[in-house]
Amino acid sequence: MASTAGDWMVECFWPGVSAAAVVEATSRLDEACEALTGAGIVARRTVATYVPAEETVMWLFEADGEASLRALARKAEVRFDRVLPVVTSTVVGDGAGGDGRGDGGGDRRRGSAAPTA
């Protein structure tokens, strides 16, 4: 049975981390994603976010589950403190019109948990 990839956020509380260390860890994660693909693990990093004031790094992945992401962390030698399934949203449009939010109006979300009024 084939697994379906979903969106996941992994979080790492990393006291004293530098931007350069985040770039290095992100590079190792990307390399591990490629290396583990042959082993049947589905994982692709889509976003890396570093929050210096919080000493926190968050990575977003498309992956087939927490077990795959934990294997990825081991391969890349990166600690993940939390691994959570998420629903992501991407604003699409030219930024004109709509409801004053500057997003062209309307709710254009990826995923299945779009809010209702």
C-alpha cells in the first residue's frame, strides 16, 4: 500500500544557534531527503524558518509520516524536538481587490481544514 505525503512541521529549540548553523543543518536535511528516497522514505523539505529571538528553527516538509521524519533527523544528525502534522495555506493572486486583506479575496488554502464562517 502506497503512503500519501502530507505536510509536517518539525521544530528544534536550539540555544545559541547561528544563521550559518541553520543553513548547514538545512543542507544536511536536504541531502538526507535525497539519500533516503531510495529506501522508500518520502520526505521533501519545503520551508526553513529561523526565529533568532526564540532560538528556534522550524522546517516544513512534505512527508509520509513522523517515522520518516525521525529517520531523516537521524541521517542528517539534526535534533527534532517536535514533529507535527500541519495544514498549510498559500495566498494566490495579485494582491488586488477582495476583502481588504490585500490577498485578492477568497480563501485559497491547500489542505482539507479550511475554516468556515
